[in-house]
Amino acid sequence: MDLNLKDKVGIITGAGRGIGKAIALILAREGANIIVNDIDIEVAQQVAEEIINLGRKALAIQSDISKVDDVNLMVETGMKEFGRIDILVNNASIIKRGTFEQLSEEDWDRAIDINLKGTFNCMKAVVGIMKKQRYGKIVNISSIAGKIGDLASAPCYGASKAGIACLGKSLARELASFNVNVNVVAPHAIETDMSREWPEEKRKNIIADIPLGRMGEPEDIAEAVAFLVSDKAKFITGEVLDVNGGCLMD
Ligand SMILES: NC(=O)c1ccc[n+]([C@@H]2O[C@H](COP(=O)([O-])OP(=O)(O)OC[C@H]3O[C@@H](n4cnc5c(N)ncnc54)[C@H](O)[C@@H]3O)[C@@H](O)[C@H]2O)c1
């Protein structure tokens, strides 16, 4: 299927590694030019170079998505360079391990600031542009934890991920008449730095609960996102798509 993203411009947050990197590279292979955001500029620059080697344009931008000024500057810089923003993938997040009782107020604030408010900041910065263009595709990366509660993380993570999904649905309603689609992807058990720190026993138990019998690869999420940001998915909005090997079927 040709997704036809030629010359579309996408911002991918947290695109320096893991799932965000896979999304940036797959969208670039489909023809898009990419603003590669990460708080870690070195990895963002490496991904931008890979994209340029594919023959696309790429801009690595270091910004902390929890900081509104950083995000606004990123979008302004992207607009100066490319003149439009067609795609926003809210992927950057942090995770916290531990129980509710171990969770401090600082942990809670940090998870909500980066995961949920960071997503709000990025949406806020691009929505006016997409409305004016009468074209836009937004995908928020949530998690199975945002649907059924935390499995391998502290409750600030699942709560922020449920917020991200709900924010996506609310914006989907508000922006539909402007030809802006907003969808959510809810992954589970994907091989990245975030999941590699699981103890071996936990990993075995998690895989045992996955009907497809394996951990997911970052590309499994990226392929789903590429479909959702393409016009092949133009009648889909407000959807929360599970990409989890069948471990939650709802
Ligand atoms: N890996 C999994 O099993 C899994 C499961 C469910 C959901 N997810 C979600 O998928 C997304 C990507 O996860 P991953 O496993 O690739 O994570 P990761 O930790 O490997 O990568 C996250 C990236 O985000 C960047 N980042 C962190 N804070 C940032 C900030 N404030 N501003 C900008 N960039 C920042 C990091 O530097 C890093 O490059 C996340 O939203 C995560 O919650 C992952």
C-alpha cells in the first residue's frame, strides 16, 4: 500500500530512539520530511542524518516538551524551514517504576508534566496551523496502561497515558470539521530502552500473556502510525488502536 506521504511535514517527539525513531524513519521512507524532536540532541541529530541519507529533509530540534516556550520555538523553527506542519506524533514520554505508595509528589508532577502536559503543549502549538491548512494528522502514543491500569510501571504513568488518549478523542471531535484527524495508539511490550530494564521473570510473564507470543518491535508501532497519518485512514478519527500482540482485545 502506497501511503503517499511525499512532501508532508511531520513533527515526531522523542524521536531520538525507540518507537519515536522508528516512526520518524518509516514516515521518511514514505516520503515525509521530519522534525526530529528529542530532549537528547545527540540521538536526534543521528536520526536526522539517517533521514537525510534517505533523500528527505530533516531538522533535529532539542526541546523539552513539558516547556511551552521550547515547544513553541520548535514549531516556529519548523514553520520557517518547511512552511507547514501536516503531522504531529506525540511520542515522547517517561516511565516510572514502583508502587503507588513509593510514588512521590515530584514523580507524579514530572510524569504528568512530560507525558500529558507535553502532549497538550505540542497540540496547542500546531492546532491553529492545521486548522488554517485545513489538513492535519495527529497521533498520540498512549499505552495499554492507560486502558487497564499499570502493569509494569507506577500509577502516574497509566494516569498520564489515559489522559493522553482522552485528550486525543476530545480534539478529534473538535477538529473533525477542519479535516484534522486525531487518533491514539496504545502499545504494549515493545523492545526499547523503556522495556529492556524489565527483570527477566517479568518479561517472561508478559510474553506469556501475548497471544502472538513475542515482544513487539518499534516498527510494529511505526507501521500503525504511518497508516493513521496517511490519507488511507482519512475516515478514522478518535480511534484508540491497540498494538499489543493481542494481549488486550476490547
Ligand atoms: N516500549 C514499550 O513497551 C511501550 C509500551 C507502551 C507505550 N509506550 C510508549 O511509546 C512511546 C515511546 O516509548 P519508547 O519505549 O520508545 O521510549 P524510550 O524511553 O526508548 O524513548 C523515549 C524518547 O523520548 C525522549 N524524551 C523523554 N523526555 C522528553 C522530553 N521531556 N522532551 C522531549 N523528548 C523527551 C527520550 O530522550 C527518548 O529518546 C512512549 O510514549 C511510551 O510511553 C512504550
